[in-house]
Amino acid sequence: MPSHSNRPPMRSPFDTQVHFLTELARAGVDALRRLSELNLQLARQLNDDALNATRALVSCSDPFHLALVAARAAEPAIGHWRSYQQQLGGVLSGAGLDLARGAAAPQRLLHPSAARAAGRADSRQAPHHPSE
């Protein structure tokens, strides 16, 4: 049985669909890679913060100062969480843009954009001046 991709009328739409799915998969994998790197970075930072906080609490000799020491030790972790949230927003918005570009790719392949088509029409109608 012949496949649909070997028939000439079906080849272009099939290629477009394959290209679209390839771009979609690439964008998804890239977003997951960036998200994994971000999560790993946060885990390392929080681990270091926990170790530093534990050292600070263990070295505190006055039990009345434990709350103050704990609050100071928590500041870097809070900063790392804020930074993580900002970076996470960037990763997610970047993934959304990549997916949108991937979704627009079949449109560009099948139908030239109006601006590009208008640009070609204008260039054909533009008067040509001979060089002097």
C-alpha cells in the first residue's frame, strides 16, 4: 500500500505537518531543558543555603538569639526563591513564544505572508530609472 507522503498532492501538506511537529517537539524539549537547568540551580542554591543556615544555628551559643540567626540565615534562600520565580517566568514566556513560532511555521510554508506578497507586487510596479 503506498504511503500518503509518496503522492505528489499530499507531499507538501505532509512535509508541513512533519515540520510543524518537529518544531513543536524541539521547542518543548528546549523548554524542558531550560526548566531542568533552572530547577537544578535552585536545588543547589537551597542546599547551600540550608547548610549555611545549619552552621549558623549550630554555632549560635545564645538560645535567645536563635530566632535572629535563623531569620538572617533565611534571607539568601528567600532571594534565591524570588530569582527563581523571575527566571521561571522568563522560561515559560520564552517557551510560549517558541511554541507560537512553531505553530506559525506551517502558515508561512503554505501561504506567503501578506507583507511579503505586497513587497513583491510593489517592486514589480516600481518605476525604474536608468542610471546616469
